[in-house]
Amino acid sequence: MSLTFTTFLVLIFFFEMALGLAGYIMKEEANDYLREKLPNTMVKYQTNADVHLAWDTLQSTFHCCGVKNGKDWEKAGLKVPNSCHNYSFNSTKMYEVGCMESFSGFIRKHSNYIEVAGVSLSMFQLLGIICSCLLTNEYRKGYETI
């Protein structure tokens, strides 16, 4: 029974490592995907409520405007949305940073935290595998017949 437990721990460990490696490799592909898809969604800003909400949330949360800058909205033939502006008591200032740069920085920053957490958890799991192997070895010693 403890051998089965150890086997499952090892399988889960390798599965987690494969997922972690895939996530690390695909981090840059996520940026390429966003760079391709964000401009395509800008043209749907006026006609699709979900796209409208997504862009407004993205721009107001990350204090950004457009893909590269606010001129992207004009290139798409649209008026610059209100979510591109920082409203204060005295003035209205348009965000100068593009959402691609701002969101990519967010992904890079937080993916490092996820990677560190994954490595830390895998070390604990590796310790569990070692303890399980030792326990299995002790059980087998106790059941040996002379």
C-alpha cells in the first residue's frame, strides 16, 4: 500500500514539473498572443459589450491606453475611451503607456512568484517522496521471514 502511495507521489511530482516547465516556456508565447489579438479586439470595442468591458477594465486597472499608446484607438477609427484617462480634481490626463507593455510587465512580475511557489511546493513533495520510500523500506524489513 505504501509503495502505491509512493508511486502516485512520483507520478504527480513529474506531472507538476511538466506543467511548470510548459508554463515557463509558454510565458513568452502569451506575450506574442496578446500582441496579435489585442489590436483585433479594438475594432469590436463599439459593437461587443464584453470587449468594451474588457478594454475598459484593462485600461483603468493597469493605467494604460491602447496596445502601444492612445493613438492606436485613432488608427482603429475610434474615439479614445474614457478609461484611457486619469481623472483628478484639476485635470484630465491620458495614460501614456500602452496596455501591451503594462500587462506584459504584470505577467512577468507575477509569473516569477508562481514559479517560486511551484519550486517550493515541489521540494516539499520531494521530501514526502523520500519519507514515503523510507517508510516503505521499513515496512518491508518488518515483514521479512527467516
